[in-house]
Amino acid sequence: MAIVFGWGGGKATDLGEVAPGICRNCSNNVFFHSVTSKKAVRLYFVPVIPYGVRDYLLCPVCEHGAELIGPERERAKAFQSRTVAWRRHAVSDEDYLASVRSFWEQDMHVGAALPPDVLPGT
């Protein structure tokens, strides 16, 4: 009888847009996405024992970004709800752009992006 097991690699899940920014790698003005990677020991290709979760803020074009550590994870999650409110036109473009600048300059210390001068697509 053979038992097939493995570990490593991770399954990445895109959790959606967090904030617009200018990617430091590809220079595109895009919405950075929250991505979670979960690792697990697998038995017969079925994950059975999870052993690692990491969160990232990534450019959707080149997938460059940074890992979110500690309070940055919660700040990104909170800002994601602000982006949803802006998409629903509950927040003006000017107020949203000001909060985006604050997000990148004060809240995020990951260095993945620069604050944009204009919102993507405008």
C-alpha cells in the first residue's frame, strides 16, 4: 500500500481590491489586491493540516507587492471597505483620493506602491 503526501506550495486566494496605487515595479496605476496564501500538509492531494497563512498586497498586472505583517493586515482590510463605499458612490472622488494618499503614506509601510495623483480609469 502506498501513501501519497506532500507539503509546501500554497493556494492563493484573491480577496479583491484594496487601494489604488502606482506599482513600484511596473509603474501601472492600478487597484492593489489583497491576496491570502494558505499552506497545508496534503494526503492524497487533499489538504488535511493547515500550517501557514500569509497575506499580501499585490499589483494585479505584474503581481509585485509586499507581505502584510501585523497591523498592516487590519489596516488593509479596513481600507478595503472604504474602496467598496467609493465604488458605490458613497464617498466623493476627492475624499477618497485624499484617504488613498493617507493610506499609502501613513498606514502602509510595505513600500509596494506610490500614492496616485489620479484614480485609475479617470
